[in-house]
Amino acid sequence: MGQVRVRFAPSPTGPLHIGGARSALFNWLFARHYGGTMIIRVEDTDLDRSTVEYESMILDSLRWLGLDWDEGIEVGGPHGPYRQRERLEAYRPYIEKLVDEGKAYLCYCSEEELEEERAALMAKGEMPRYLGRCSKLTEKERNELCAAGRKPALRFRVPAGKLLVVDDLVRGRVEFESDGIGDYIIVKSDGIPTYNFAVVLDDALMGITHILRGEEHLSNTPRQLLLYEALGFSVPLFGHISLILGEDRSKMSKRHGATSVVQYREQGYLPEALVNFLALLGWSPEGEEEIFNSDELARQFSLERVSKSPAVFNFEKLKWMNAYYIRQASLDRITGLCLPHLQQAGLVEERVPKERLAWLTRVVATAQEKLEYAEQITGLVKVFFGETVELCDTDEEAAQVLALETTPAVIKALMAEARSFTEWDEDTVRKALKEVGKKLNIKGKALFMAVRVAVSGQSHGPDLNALLALLGPDLAAKRLSYTLSKL
Ligand code: GLU
Ligand code: ZN
């Protein structure tokens, strides 16, 4: 393959959506696979909805995912600027060319007139489109409309009776009829080009070779093809990636769960897990293996294995995959990931002293195997915080064990045993429990479960020795006597 140049061109009208992230990823994988160039361009021609905050959020999300770029916004390059609003000058000669050649004309129609036309077509069961009212205006008529204060937009004159063919890299041959399109606006009355126009100019001027984007843009492609032709640009290859659906097979939306990359980041997903998961949304590797880092993905990626059918976003699978990466990650990294959640829940202070951090790391270690995403940490380690013990009221087993005749004696014996400790760790705790069992001639549930419930209020939770060891002598003693006082 010749020099590959691909781009991801987000509109900064919201945070980076998982669909956008997947498009960015596929472009990135494609570029990295062929040693090509990845370009990031910002399509901010929607003046009302674009913001710089969204732009930096999107770039942040891309960086967090590890999707770097060789050319474009922030990093620069030979085809800049990479923000459409800063490229208006570059568009001007092409606008003039289309007007001079009669391929575009000024349209003075008001919003009301256009709406009327749309409504009339729809009432007849026809596709709403512009029927060309201004396509044959004389200079005199134009001057009159201008004098009446009408601000014109520029429309592209769609040639009649043309068959437009996209040889899509993913979807195969797709055909469109130019007659269904209607002359469309390429420059709005405020002088700002529309997406369909700016995207063609930018892709052509930036030498983009492959346009890989979401299926929702397929219907724009015939309009863009017409512009490539009218401007005499060579046409890049197109590949439209299938939609992402929720499990009910409707288009993925907020109803299904988090839809933006920042939300997953905030919930405590790891970027490598999200990248791995998104790569498999529409692309499939050759073997059975499902766990890949981004280098491995780039090595294996090919458009031939990108599916035509929609991809279903399976939250359970994402959680499973994230849990896998959490287990693989270093404990320090996972502690860092969990810390903000513990702080938010008020369990940990804003500034954590070194010793407390060491303790916290051991606490997180008890949960690392079970954690699917960092936000779950609070529920999993709550048991390590606080002096009192609240019996979990849905936990019947806990209540039963606490009500055993032998339980007060177990608690007292353990407290007595603990007083002789010089050290307090898992080993001494284990020995003490054994000693208590021997002395009282109690074993199994009546011993271990009783202690567990007495210190935690629950019949389940982290390893009992680890729990006691991490609570430490003071907290353990306080909780045991608290429970005893309630019996
Ligand atoms: N700015 C467009 C979007 O965010 C990108 C369109 C394209 O890739 O051509 O959907
Ligand atoms: Zn008009």
C-alpha cells in the first residue's frame, strides 16, 4: 500500500462519544498498521454548538486512550491550520472556482420558503429537497433580492441523472442517484462553509487517502463525491464502519449507559481495556484470543475483518475485560485509580499521609481481584472504615450467627487473646483465632463467621485474617466491644 494518510475529524459539540472513539481508534490502527500518518482535524463550523472546552475534552480523551497523532491540531504540520474555522481563507479560491464555472449559485430563499417547500413535498410523499428555485435567477432578480435585504447562501448545483457509486471498503458497492439529492448549501449565509463542503476541501488539501468513519456519514458521501468531481480532486477511498447498538439493538444512547469516554474514565475503566474493547466492536481478530494491547491490535488490524453488520455494545464484556486489566495492573496503579472514589465517598482524606497510603494500598489489594471498575471500590472496602459495626439488615446469615449462644464468648476470648499480641498481622490473627477455637472447643462457622460478623456486620467480605490485620488492634477491639455491647 502507498503512503497512508488518515484522519479523525471530530466536531467539538460534545465530549468524545464511544462511537467517535472507535472511529478514531480504527483510523489510528490503520495508520499504525501501514506506517502511515494519523491526522486530527477539528470540524468546528457549527458556530452555535462548538466550544473550545469540548475540543480540549476530546483531545484529552484521545490522549488518555493512547491514540497519538502525527499531524494536526496542537502538533501542527504542513497542511495547517487544522481547525476549520481558521481555514476560511483557504476555502475561498475553491468557492470562487465553483461560482465562476456555474457549479454553484446564490440562493436567497428564506427559512419559511424552504420550510414550505419541504412540507409540500412531504405531503406528496416525496423526499424533501431543494427544487432549485434560485438556480436560474437573472442578475436583475438577484440584485432585487439583495436590495430587499436577503442574505444569500451558496448552493451546489447537483448534476441531473447521475449514478454515484461508492466502492466502500467495508460495505462494498453502494449506489446513489443524484436526482434524489437536490442542490445543497455549501456556504451558509453567514459565510461559513457547511460540513459537506469543508470536509471535502480539507480531506483533499490534506492528502487524505482513506476516509474511515461511522456509517451515519454514508448518506453524505454522494454529496461529497460530487464535490470532488466538480473541483477536480482525486477521490480518496471510503470505509464506513457500522453503527454501535445497545443490547436491545437500538442505536446506542444514554439510555443504555455511559456513552462518552470521559464517563468511562471517571468510573474507573482503564484506557487499555477500553481500547481493546472498542477494537472488537466491529473488527474481529483471526483467532479466538480477545485480549490485545494496542501494538498487537495495530499489527493484526485489517479492514477486511471489519464487519458490515452493526456491533452490539456488551457492558458485561467490557466489565469482564476491564476486570482482567485491573488484575494485571500494578497494585499502586489500581490504588491511584481507586483513591479519588474513596475520597469522594468521604472514606479517605484529601491529603493522604504516606503511612495511610501504605495501609490503603493493602486495603485495595483485598479487592483488586474482584474489582470490575474503580468506582466499585467503595462498596468493596467500606468494611475497613469506621469504629462501629452496623448489621447489614438483608444479611440473614449474619443475624443468625450473631444470635448464637456461643458468640459472646468467642468475642470475649478473641479480645483477651489479642491483648497479649506484640504484633498484629495476619499470622498472629490466624493463630489467635485458632487458640480461641481450641479454648472454647468451637470451630467452623460458629467461630470464624461469628468473628467476621462481629467486626464487620456482614457474613461475606474480604479474607478474615486480612480484614482483622488491616483493621489493626484498636479498630478491631473497638468493633468487637461495640458488637458485644449490643448483644
Ligand atoms: N465532524 C464529523 C463528525 O464529528 C466527522 C465527519 C467525517 O469524518 O467525515 O461526525
Ligand atoms: Zn433559493
